[in-house]
Amino acid sequence: MNRNVKTVLFVSILFGAATGIYEFIFPYYLQERHISFESMGYIFTIAAAGMLLLRVLAGRLADVWGRKLFYGLAFGGSALVTWLTPTTGSVAIQSILKTGREALFLTRETLHPVILYEESRGRFMAYMGRTRGLEFLFQGAGTLITGLTVAWIGTGGNLRLAAYLLAAGFVIFWSFFRERTDRPALPAKSGGLRELFSWDMHHNLKVITVSTFVFNIGLTTSHSFFMPLFFSEKFGVRPETVAWVMIGHRLTIALPLLIAGTLPIRNLKSAYIWTLTLEGVVLSVSSFIPNFYVSAGIWLLHDLIGAGIWIPIQNQIIQDYTDPEHRALQMGKLLAFGGVGTILGPLLAGYLSEWTTRPAFEGGILYAAGPFFASGLLMVLAAAMLGWLRLERPTTPTA
């Protein structure tokens, strides 16, 4: 493991802890400011729409100017907007801040696998799994910190703590990461906006893009503002109790990611399809169970047998089929086009959560179940679309 990979690994830990704090406490901060579920849906939807152009543009510019500037900017800029978040309860201003946060965080998500693939192709799945696994593990640590300190420093104090962790990540990354000088040069001519938004990519990348679009509708229907609020609304448990479920949520995705390089996966396509399918089924089933402990226990399986396994597989396929000269651009386009689904998911979550938490549903198994049930169905549909993948080799690369 070279110095750049070690640096990315270390800052991923800080990123994970900050994300664990932010994603858990932000919905409660909005609720504390008396912002409705529907308005929360608008905040998350506006943020998802606003970050799409920047995501593609950042990928293109990272191919021209290098990875360090934009990966570092993702940390420094997100530290600033996270620090500003607890200064207002305005839906409009929160929408702007959330848009900035998502654009910067997703710029980092675009470049993270690109950097690891360029630094060590043979060990990509192992390093991808290790960095993302530690990231999710420390998201759990961040959630634990929040659960233990929310009564002491409040929701605003926790958001500022997340900002300090991101600022530390920026300083460390900028100090130790060294830009590579051996990347393929870009063609002399650029297609401008047409190149940025063209559909010119490998067939497999197109399939993953469409599948990702549907998946992201499902993901953000359950995993946006409503995720922690589901347990509070459906079962009446306190945020401190929900924090333990969110910690488990991070642990169950971290564990399979940490051993991704050693899993005996022989067929990438089949493993990708079946693990994503199982994830969707588990999410839908968990939404109807009337007992908090049983529901939470089943719900926690969705990443253990799902995303914790297919995330490195998906990234391996993507990096294998991107053009070396346009790797960051194509990665950015795939995630941006697929990310359009994140615009629709929060709106759907806002509608379904408002509808299924009406008094008419109270006390029944359908109460608050809408977002999680719909989320699982959409993930199963996204998995079915992956049947159109045409991989040139059935097995994983050797180290």
C-alpha cells in the first residue's frame, strides 16, 4: 500500500465519522426546527438536483487538472457548509447548504474509486472494500458519538463537530497526497458541453447507469431524511435508541466491505444481481413487522448481504470499462445520470411518509411502512436491469 492509498484510507476514516454524525443528526435538527416531512423532502430533492451539473463538470476538470485539487476541495468545502448548517432553520437556505454539501461529497465519491484504481489496479477491490469498509465503520462511530452527546451539545453542536472532522481531513489529505504524473493525456480537442453530457460510453456503463437511476430512487426513498425517523415514528423510540440501530447499520456494511478482497466471488454479474435483489427484499419485509427489535434486526441485514458485497463489484466493473483518458469524466457522468434518481426519491419519501403516518394507519402494520416498502421494490427492479450486462470475463481480477 503506497502513501497515496494510505492517505486516502486515513481521510476516509475522518470522512466516515463526519458523515455518521451528519446523516444521523441532520433530520433531527430539521425536525427540531419544526420543518415538516414534506419540506424535508423538498430540501433533499433540491440538493439532489443542484449537484448533478457540478458532478459531471468536476469529473471533467479532474481529468484535466488532476485528482488532488477536487478531492481536497470536497473535504474543505463540505467542512464549511456543514459548519454553516446549524445557523438557520430556513427551508430555502437549508436547501442551498444541502446542495453544496451533496455536490462536494459526491465529487469525492466520484474520484475515490478513480484514485484507488489508478494507484493499484490489481488490488482495487481489496483497497476499495477496505477504505469504504473503514469509512462505514467510522460512520457507526460518528453515530455513536452523536447518540452519546446529543443531550449535551445538541444537534447544532454535533453538526459543527462533523465540520471540524472534515476540516482535519482536508489538511491531512492536502499535506500528504501526491498527484500522479503518468495519467494518459486528454485528446487535444474537447467536445465542450456535448462531450460532458453525451451518452458515449461502454454498453455496460450504460446498463449500470440506468440501473443506478432506479436504485437511487429506491435508496433515497428509505435512506434520506426518513431513515432514522422511521423507527421513531413507527415504534415511538427515542433518538438515542435509534442511534444504536444506525450504528448497526454501519457495522453491517463495513464488515463485508473489509473482507471484499478475500470473498470467493467467481461471477461478478451474478453476485451483483443477487445481492442487490436480496437487499431490496429485506428492506420491504422489514417495513411491515410490528415489533421494533425484530423489524430493526431484519432491516440491518440489508447491507450485510447486499451493498456490503456489491459495492466493490459494481466499482470494479465500472473502472474496467471506463476509458483511461476520460475515467473521472465517465465516472462522474455515470453517477450524475444515475443520480437523477436521488431527485425523485426524497419527494416519494415525503409523500409516502406523510400518507402512511396519518391517524387512519396508526396502530396497524402499514403505519410508516410506505417509504421502506417502496424502496425495496425499486431495488429489486434495479437488480433485474443488470441482466443486460455483458462482461468480457466471468471472474474477478487477480491481485
